[in-house]
Amino acid sequence: MTEKSMNFIKLQGVGNDFVLIDGRELDLTGVDLKDLAIEVCDRHFGVGADGLLLVLTSEKANYRMRIFNPDGSEPEMCGNGIRCFAKYVYEKDKLKCDVISVETLAGIIVPAIIEDGGVVSGIEVDMGAPRKSQKSKVKSQNFDFWEVNMGNPHAVIFSNDLSNINLSEIGPQIENDPQFPDRTNVEFVKVLSKSEIEVIVWERGAGITLACGTGACASVVAANLAGLTGRKVLVHLPGGDLNIEWQETDDHVLMSGPAEAVFTGQWPLR
């Protein structure tokens, strides 16, 4: 009996890496996608990634994106993931239009391709308006934080010294705090100036990652509401930089950054 396998492509956006499979070319009937994500994302026994991306057809938009975390959970959105997704479909389908619509669990998101000499140099994504943005407190940890929802939940905490943050210890404690029934992403933010911040991230379902696109957006929203920055901010993350602008005209957050292909391969479907 011949073993069934799937083609995949590994992509990354400022160090946030993903395994992408094109569900339009593959029969995934009977495949447990949560188990597949756990296997594929494992950095010792799998390909290794911060998430599994699926390209699917949509009746509401040009495409539909599903994403699964390394623990098998399915988040509503992923900022770096959708840039990688947009780069793939733009090049794979040889699109003539540089603006596409993508159906996600957080609604329809609109990425725009940035080209330089015929090469995709980056992607700007209209992330929509923040769903929630309010100051609160993690009662069990005695942390003041900004609760911001960018289609997925974030707890943004400001600190003057990120080097003293034990992210691997405090991150999962906040993520799984009882006051977050759906768990939460966690960002610790150091404000460098009115136009620059530094962010470290604990991602819900993934742990410490080199970057989080929605987390960068949430951090800028929180920093602006706290009176610490303007609305246009360069966000420094361990994996690289993202440009975030929270527009006054329509309250939408724009995120700009790179997406790069790393390698292709095949994975056995069991």
C-alpha cells in the first residue's frame, strides 16, 4: 500500500514560522488537522513551526485561511501567518491584483502585496479595528495590563526592563489565568520613544515566539491609549521589525512586514 503524503512549504515572517499546505490540491478527508499540526510543528520530530496554515476556498472572500497552533488549538487570526499566506497565494496563483480578501475566524482580512521590481518585498495587512481595548488587572499575578482584542485576545503589559521578564514562567501563568476563559496571548512592552517600542511575546498555544503580528498591533493600540506613543509605531520584536499604524480615520490597524519562503517538502499523511 502506497503511503499518502502532502506537499508543504515552510514560510516565515520576522521569525514567526509556518508550515503551509494547499487544501485546494489535497484531499484532507479523514485527516485530523489538530493532530497533524501537533506532529508537523514539533521541532524535534516534525518539520518545526509556530503554526500550520491551510489554504482553502471561500464563498465569502478570495480565499479562506485556517491556522492551527503547535498544541493543536485553532486561533482566530495570525498576523504574521496571513502575510505568509498572502505571499504564497499571490505567487502560486500568479495574481494580477495586489489586494486580496481572506476569510478567517476573525472575519475577512485584506492583505496588500508590496512589490519591488517584480519581487514581493512585503505585505501590508488591514487588520480591522480593535474589538476591545481596556485597562485591567491580572488579579492572580497582580499585573496591570491592557486587554486588547485584534480578532484574538491579548494582554499587554508595560515594563521598563524586558531582560528581567521570565517569559517562560510568567507567560503560561497569564495565558491560562481563570479570567481568560479562552486563554490569551501575552505581550511585554518597553516603550523606546513616541514612535518605537520593543515587544516580547508569549503566544497562546505556541509559547515563546520570535514575533506576533496581532501582538504587535495590540501593543501599539495599548501604548497609544496609555499616552505613551503616537499612532504610527515601529515595533521591534526578537525576529525583526513590523510597522504598525492605527488609523484615526476608520480606527483600522495596518500592519506591514516581510514574508519569506524557506523550503518545500513532503509530509506523510497517516
